[in-house]
Amino acid sequence: MSPITVNIGVVGAVDQVDLHQVLRQLFRIQELSLSGDFYSSDTLDELRKSAPLLQTLIVDQGNMQGPGSLCKDLVLGETPHLRHLDVRYGCLSWSDMPFPHQLTTLKLSHNPFCARRPTVTQLLFALKMATNLETLVLLNISLPPSQDEISQSGPIALLSYLSDIEIRSDFFSCIHLCRRISHPTPAYMKILCDVPHSHYSRDLLTEAPTDSLSELINKSVGPVKCLSMVLATDSDDYLGVHSIRTWPAPGPHWVPTISPPQFELHMVSHGFDSGLAAAKVIRAISVLLPRRDLQSLHVGNMYLREEFWVETFGHLEELRNIRLEKSGGNGFLCALSAGILDSDEGGDYEPTTMNFLGLHTLVCDEWEFDDRENDESPDLSQFLYYLQDRYGYQVALQDVYLWDCQNVDEDDIAKMRAAVGRLHWDGDAEAGSDSDVNSDENSDDE
């Protein structure tokens, strides 16, 4: 008899009977997908039987809260060829039972309505035997570890073949899990974590990044050539998502590569204080990254101070392309001019004192120029002054793009054109294809 693939949804007693009939053929099943209210003692008895051909098992419990222990009930039987285990919305618990060593893909999503969850330590113990894992996805899995648990060494899961990691949980569980999972080569890593609400947790969070994240970054992220830092907000819900993504290869011009990022972390915050804590973590991560070879940088709607720009990015010799979106241009403009001697100061110009010496392309995306003193809105007159200064010192920007920018007119554009190699303005009636990123190299704006 040939192997079979079974997809079955259980919604009532009749379906339970059909399910039991199917599971009696468990020894023939190669791929099995179960969904709905199937968690009965009879079903568990069938699942404990030998399944010598089973390679893929998908279990979707929906909002059902089964009484059993997941690992014992689903993988206790003989499953020598089980490679892919995907448990969705399960009420998960373990009793010192590790996962099968032959698994290559493990995806676990916890039911948010179930109070019972494994701790970080329990989860790490369960993973220790799954030494062949290549893909690991953990969604809403673990309980927040205590401060003592974070500071202790604890168990380590050595997963030598791991290439893809995705974790969603609270911040401390995410970081603690990642630190305790060992893999010899950088893996694609996606972390989505919630910023804690309590004042104590937020204070702990702002103190944690350097100690908690440096080990994670060092073992998980290779040389970064493309970096994106973005804040997405929802004013109605006071919700913010601070995100950082890295790529091992540069994108075309200022655009991130089309390949998935090697590392990405998203911090979901509710309210002003949580947002400040999340922003601090993102800044800390950017400092820890191996960014010496960084070529393309995208900062979206995130204000960074002049000092941060200078210390973190100003000295990078390979940095060619910067795109700044919405809020935050003013801090960068001040950093762009840092190191340029004022004409009233006198003295000889030293190129080594200037920042962003290798910068070729600057994209100003949705800037709202404002000549009033403002920490976030870029000053148009200062922008012109800085461009002219760099032109005078023969380090002019080769390409400047103005996309959807406010409070800039044709006179301002004319002054900019005289201070840069090429200026691309979407408000220019004659620009035509100049604003098209695909025809930048053929622009005749000079």
C-alpha cells in the first residue's frame, strides 16, 4: 500500500468518528493535517501508535484547549521520519520530553487564551535533542523569565544546522531564548517582541541592551551592508512599532535588497514611555552591529540626534547611500556639516575631520522644511548652506532626491542644483523621468 496524505477538520461528534477511522491508517500516512476540536482520549490513543512513514504533522487547535501534554501526545509514538512539526494555537506544555532529533522544521504557536505556557528553561530543554533543526518558529510561546533566570547561564540548545529563526513573545523571553540557542553560522532571524508596560520592566529594558544584545548580535549577524531603521505609528491606538533590519548585501542605490533580511527585530510599544524604551533598544542594536562595510542606510520617521549620527555612521568609509523618510532630517543635516570649518574660524581644512566623506546619494523623502528652530523638521537655509559648503570643499553629493517635500520652491531648487552633481525633484515640471529611480543615471539635471 502506498503512502497517503490526510487533511481533516473536526467540528463535531460525526467528524470525530471519521477521524478515528482515518487514524487507524496512521501507519500509512506520510502527511497529516488536523484542525478543530479533535483532542479526545481516543484520538490521543491513535496518535500514540507507530507512524513509520509520517514526515509532516500539522496540528491546528484553534481556540480548543486540550488536556494533554503536546509532546507526549503527538510525538511519543514511533515517528522515525518525522521532519516537519507545525502546531498552531496549541495549549502547550512539556513534562521533560524533548522533541525528536530528526526534526528539521518546528513551528509552535501558543493559544493566547490558554494560561499554561512552558517557561524559557522548559522550552530550551525540549529543543536540546532536536539537533537537526533548520527552521524554528515560536509564536507567543514562553513565559517571561525572571531576572535571576536571565543572569544565570541556564541550558543551551545547540542547533548546528539552524538557518531560520522567528520568535514572537515579550522582549525578555525573545532575547533570552535567542541567547540560549547556539548555532555556529549566522541564521536568518526575525524577532517580534512586545515592550513591557510596567515602569520596572521598562527601566530594566533601557538598561539591558548592551549586556543582553551584544552576545546575540555577535553570533547572529554577519557584516551589514544595508540597514533599515523605521518607526511605524498608529495615532488612534497609541501604537508604535520600532523596526531594524539588516542585509548582508547592498541594495540598488538606497533601496534595500529584495532578498529577506538576515536579521530583523520589531518592538511593539503602547504609549509614549514604552516608545522611548523601544527606540533606545533600536539605537543600541545599531551601535552593536558590524557596520564597517555598510553601504546603504534607510531611516524612516525616526529622530536621531546629531551626536548619534556622527558617532555611529559619520566615520563609515563605505557608506554611499542614505534615505531619510519623514521626521528626523534635522539631526542628520547637522551631522552632515560637522567637521567643516567655519570661514570665520580660519585655519586649514582637514578632510579627515569631515563626516560622511563617501556619501554619494541622499534621498529626502516627505521632508517638511521649516526655517524655525525645530529638533525634527529640517531647516531649508541650513540644508542649502551645508550643500554649498561640501561643494566648496570638493566633497559635493552626486545625487540628491527630493520626494514629496514641503515648503521648497524653484529658487531653492536652483541653488541646490548649483551645489550638487544632480538634483532630482518631483516638483519640477520638466523633470519627467528624472524622478524615476530607473533612469537616474541618465538624468540631465546638471
